[in-house]
Amino acid sequence: MNFDHDIQSLTDLKLHTSEFVRQLKETSAPLVLTINGKAELVVQDAVSYQKPFDLAEEAKVLEGIRQGMDDVSAGRTQPVRDALEDIRRELNVP
């Protein structure tokens, strides 16, 4: 974080909105806004905001794959025909 550019007053944002929007898009760095000298808000571009959510979703998918591979390694799987037969039996489907 660059304190000269990344921490600004809300008043400065109001006065120079287009410059701050350009900075946010170019750097992807969040901007800390102060009110009465105290950090109160953080602003960032939409792409940077979305990135942690995408990474979290990817981590969930990878964890599911890892768990599936652990099941295969531990022998906790069965052929699909056997699985479908078990489901039919549980649901009383001929």
C-alpha cells in the first residue's frame, strides 16, 4: 500500500472522483478513505473485489476433488451400476 496514493480523504474523492476512478482501475489497489482523519472506508475496483470470491470458489472445488481422490485411494467408491442399483433399492424403484 502506498500511503501517498492509497489513503485519501473522502473530501478529496468527492473533488477528484475521475482521477481516483482512473487510479483504482490502473493499479487495482484498494483506496482507504478517511473521514475527519480516521480511516472509515475502503474502495476498490469491481474486478479486484470479485477476485477473492472466485478464489474461494476455486478452493471449494479443489477441496471436493481432493476429498474424491481420498475416497478413491481409501477404496470408498463403487461402480456406477452398483451405486444406481443401491439408489433404486432405497427408493423402491424397479
